[in-house]
Amino acid sequence: METVHNPKLASTELANLWTQYMGDSMSVCVLNYMLQKVEDKDIRSILEFSLSLSKQHLVTIRTFFNEEKYPIPYGFTKQDVNLDAPRLFSDNLFLRYIHIMAAHGLTGYAVAFTTSVRADVRKYYSDCNVESMELFNRSLDLLLSKGIYTRPPYLHPPEMAQYVKKQGFLTGWFGNRRPLNGIEISNIIFNMNKMILGKAMVLGFSQVAQTQDVREYFMRGTQLSSKHLEIFSSLLQEDNLHSPPSWDDEVTNSTVSPFSDKLMMFHTGFYTQTAVAFYGAALAVCMRRDLAAQYSRLTSEMEQFGEDGANILINNGWMEQPPTADDRISLASGKK
């Protein structure tokens, strides 16, 4: 039980709620558009469930902020979505999108839960985790039932458990390098599935972006995604393991934007940030030096891409400032 009555939201709690508000306000726009275009009734049901979760999250977060007298973020509104725009993505891509975003939610809510202190905030993120697990399960079950989910490679069991006997287990630059282990394969497949969706999204965004700098940025993102996918695929192919297929053909030839450039840039920025985070997690458990070096290089490329995107957001006045500590130097000097 908490001993402090009515404690204020801690910095971590404010940051988590602010970040989620931005993401869910974007999701409401994206899901409303998808619901205008979806034809498959089973996929529609999942989209409706996902939209209801995002809307309820926004209501709860506004309540937290209002009680704290903290300003509600601008986020994304009806002005950031054109529901009358033609279809940009297929129904199957809508479903894949929900599946990957549910996985992101599970990761983000776990961090938010463990960095929250107040009992009501912890309860809220505990509920969010349960909801995301349901969304993840429903989307995966539907992908499987439609036969459009590519299972990861299978590994044959050894005769018995074994210990590593040679330092060569860690090498990978010269000579015969050992095959990828299950942990490394798992991270490659996970990052590939995220990157495959990310590539399809920026491919569509590049067709409909309204300003030249944003369009060129998305085209660069498509090329960067292709490069990373080729590297991951070659690592699997070396051990005769299959890769998940591309989803690029799930993007239509529409050139009418369903979303504002601001929303598409924010979406791409979010995806870039998560790629950096998951590359870092994969790097931490790599047991082959060449693979670790690849992740380090790819992470650096994604970080640079993300920084360039942030500059576009700032230059266009699209980047909202997250909860920030007081600038004591400016306060002391009389500046605001």
C-alpha cells in the first residue's frame, strides 16, 4: 500500500503517458482510415477492437493529465487523416500492421509498468498489457487461419544438451563460422518482420507524401529497409534457413495521401526508434562477433536516419516537446 496520499505523477509516469497519448492519437487516425477501406469482416472486427482500445486509452490518459493539471498534448486529430482517400494498403497488410503494433504495445507497456510507482498507474498499464496480449493473439490467430503467417525456421534437436567447448563459438570473421544459434535466429526473424512492415509502410508513404523533403526521406527509408533486409536474409540463407517474404505488393498504386505528412513522419520516427531499441536488444545477446558488428553498424545507420527525420519534424514545426525538466539556468537568468 502507498503511504503518500495523492502523490503527483513521477517523471517516468508522465513520460510514459505522454508517449502513449501521442501513439494512440495517431492510431485512432490510422485505424479510422483502415476501417473505411477494409472489406474482410474478420479483419474489421480486429480493427474495431484495436480502435476501441486506443480511444479508451486517450480518455484515461486525459483524466490522469487533468488531475495533474498537465496540458493535454496536441497529438493527432481529424485534420491528420483523409478518410476519403483511396485505399493505400491491402486488408492483409492492415492485419499484419495490427499484429506488429500489438507486439510493440506489449514491449512498451511492460517498460511503462516497471517504471511506474503509483498504484493506479500500475493498474492501468497492467490492464494495457492484458489488452495487448488479446489483440496480439487475435491478430496472430487470424493470420494463421488465413495462411499468410510465415513461421520461423525449425531447428532439429541434438542427441543431448551440450556445452560450448571452443572459443571459435564466438568468432565469425575468418574461416568456418558456426551456424546461427536459436537466440540469434529469433532476433533476426523478429527484426525482419518489423522491417518488412516498416518498408511497406514507407513505400506507401513515399507515393503520397505532399512535400518534396518528406517524400525523399521516405524513399531513403525504403532503400535503407531493403539494405537491412538483404543483410538479415543473407545471414539466414548462409545456414539454409528461409526468410519471411516481402509485403511490398500489399501496397497499392494510389498517390492520394490518407494522412498528413506530420503523421507519416511521426509514424516513421516511431518505427525507427523501435528498430534501434530492438537492434540493441539483439546486439546484447549476439554470440558471434561478426553478427554483433553488423548490428552495431545497422543501429548507427538507423540512428542517423532517425535524427534526420527529427530535423524534418522540427523544421516544419511538427515535433511536440515531451515532458521536460525545468531549465534552472534560464529561470535563474530571468529567461522563459
